[in-house]
Amino acid sequence: MELGGVAAEVRERTSAAFTDRDAERILAAILSSEDIWRVIDLADVPVMALCAALEVMGRAGWVEFTESRIRLTDAGRKLVQGLGIAPARELRCGRCGGRGLELGPVAKIAERFKRIVEARPEAIQEFDQGYVTEESTLYRVAFMWARGDLVGKELLVLGDDDLVSIAAALTGAPRRVVVLDIDERILEFVREVAQGEGLCLEVRHHDLRNPLPAGLLSCFDVFFCDPTESLRGFLAFAGRGISALRAPGCAGYLGLTRREASLLKWQAIQRELLSCGAAITDIRDDFHEYVNWPYIETMRAWDHLPARRVPGRVEPWYRSALIRIELVEPPKAVSERLEGDIFTDPEAATT
């Protein structure tokens, strides 16, 4: 079997947009690590497709599995040598984690923010939650500051288990911060922090399957959202954010991963963002590192993993890019009620 045969079988079994290059990425990752979570991290291929590919590669005799490890067989090593596949390398800046900026003025709130979030509510599977590290949230705020999207601006945060609203408000830079969430635990936590810390924060309960209330439309300079990774859910959440922006020149921030989104999904998302009147100004890959959630063993991908172990709480394998968009035309987002499951699609791995 060749890489093309693996790719074809994965496409047939999963309906995923899986390519020969994706198969190569997986083999390069295995050359660098035998640990399943590190392989997922380095391969940068949707997890469900990666699991299917590893199963095919196992049957082809290229890889073998132990309880928690993946190894190339002699045949696999001969294959990668013949194809000229090199080990995957991660060449991040050790100072900023590859994000490409300093915390700058945000550094002064870092310890205060980290102390506050120690009591945050735990992520739950019902709402497809999984929050980023405190450092990731602080760098988000720093990035907004650097792009001129924080000081004196009105910010809307759509879903906030990452507590971006608190970090932004702690800086004292925004003129207004409003947070929407469906999870009353999150909302109550933000309310209590705002009261205890003397922060100016508006907290509202809202199910983002519904369009935004009229009072929030065309009212904000900036929105931040880390949407669910299903195509339908992602586009709906992004559309809600875009509908909240005032006019051209206003900006939005979104998180998007490769762990649950193929490049074909990325392409569809980019087309939709452009059609809504936005330009994509920045994509910072692997900007966000996620804390491992407590429902790892019940997520969809768990039973498909060929090698299993529960990762440590802070053992990064789930990362996502930070995407900044800016309106260049009046917003054209469609607002309609979404029915049914918005969290799952064929590439979903963590629901």
C-alpha cells in the first residue's frame, strides 16, 4: 500500500478531506514521538481522520501499538526512509510560545488574573467546553491591545469559559465589556468576580443558537468567540459576532483548530467570513493551548484511539489558531434560529 491508498481508504471510511500529505504528517509525527497525544499534536490532522489512518497503517504493517504507544515497524521505517519523510519538528519561540508578541501592558494583571481563575467552573461536555490556559487568555488580550482593538473599545465576548471578559476588564482598557453565555455557572462566576474586583462587566444569559437580541446588534467595536468546531456551529457563532459589529473597521477574533477541522472546513469558513463582509487580517497558528478537560474518556474520539492513556491536565495536545477579521463592508451575517445538535459533525472529536 502507498500513501495514496491510505488516504483513499480514510476518505471512504470517514468522509474526511484526507490527503496523501496528511498521511505523511502522521508518519513524520510518529518519527518524533511514540506518545499518542504528542503524535496528535505534531501531525495537525483532524483526530477522527488520524485514528482511521493509524488503523489502516497498522493493517498495512507500517505501525504497531502498545497500550499507550505507537511505533513504526521495520517496514514503516523503510517506507518513510524511501519517501524522504523527516521527523516533525516544533520550532516555537520559547519566550512567547510561538505567538509572536509580548504581553506588554497586560503583564501587570497576569498574577491577579491567575489567582482569580483558580476557582473557575470546570469544563463540561454538555456545552462542548474546554478552556485555554491562563497564558493563552492573557496573550489574546495582549493581541487585541496590539491591534488597537481594546483601549476605549466596546467588546462583546460570546461564550466565556476562557474568561476573556475578566482579563480584558482587569486591564481597565475597554470602555465596555459584555459577556454572553448559556452556562449559568460561568455567568455567576463572572458576576461574583466583577463584584469582588470592582470590574465594569455586563453579564447576560443567552443561547447562541438564537440570534442576538436587537439591543446588541450593530453595537460593538470588537467581538471575541471561541466557537464549537462543527461547521454549522462555528459559522453560526461567527455570524452572531459579526452581526454585533457596528461598521467597517470593526474587528472580530475567533479560535479555530486543526484537531477537529480539516483544511476543507477551513476553506469553507474563510469563504463564509469573506462573504459576510470581512477580511482575514491575521492567522496565528497554535496560539491557544487548552487545559485537558475531565471528560477525555467519554469524548467521541476516545474509543477510536489505537493507543490510550489519559493525558495530564496541563499536557498540551489540543491547540487552536487565533484568527482576526476586520469588516471592510457593512456586515452581512445571517441571523436565524438553529435547531438540533450544533456541536457535532463528521470531524468532531471531543463532543
